[in-house]
Amino acid sequence: MKIDKNCVVELDYKLMDLAEQTWESSDEGGPWIYLHGHGELMPALEKELIGKGIGQKLKLELKAEEAYGQYEQDLCTQVPKEAFGEVKNLTEGMRLAAEGQDGVHAVTVKSITDEFVTIDANHPLAGQAVKVEVKILSVREASTEEISHGHVHQHGSCGNNH
């Protein structure tokens, strides 16, 4: 079976910066399993995977705008330090989950003063070109339920009320 819209795809992957420092890989978190054509991958990578099959490998270098986009200064925010009272050992560079009006987002602590913590909601690789290596492990047709929900159900149902 070849990858096309509404296929469930399982990938071994490695995400690197141009200096080939690994930022994420399936070695740490296991294979990436996603529903193709539903925006779960960088669009340029998703496009390159169309028509590929099990066992095929891709190595891509993606420009910043094809990967995590340009760095957006307005995604940096100063928050009163007391808002982090429950965070143990708060340090610069720490990644945290921050809840906003539109859901939970990963943020990076950029700086800490006596009064404020500056957090950055940009992806750490925003504004940078990246290298991506993938190997296709499996491809299957998505179920009607997976397509209607817009995500993969790895163990039968997702357990969410959609």
C-alpha cells in the first residue's frame, strides 16, 4: 500500500538542525504514527511521503518556512514570576506546558528576573532550516471513525467523545 490521504502511517524518524544535532527521534519516543493528510506533519514532509511505501526512506532538508516557520517575536511574553510558584527548580531553557485561551502549548523559559519570567511559545527550531530522516514502517487504510475524528486510534477507540 502506498501513502495517500487518510492512510495511517508509522515512521521511524529523526529531526535534526543543520549541524546534525538530533532534536527528536523515534529512538527516544518510539515510531511516529499519524493520519496522513490531516496536518499532523510538516506540510513539505507530508507532501514528499505521498506515493511512498513500506521500507522506503527519505532524507530532506527543509527551509524554516517549510518546517516550524519563521521566529515570531510576539510569541514571547513576560509573566509575573509568582505564576510559576509551583514549578520546582525553574531555569532558563526549561520547557513547560502553558495553558492559554486556545489550549495548552509548549513554551521555553527564555529569562528569569526577580519579578518576571519571559516565556517563548515559538518551537525551538522556529526560524531555522532542519533536516528530517524517515523510514516508513507501515501503511494502512484509516477506519471511518479515525477519518471522522481526524486522528489515529491505536487501540480500538480513542476514548474521546467527539
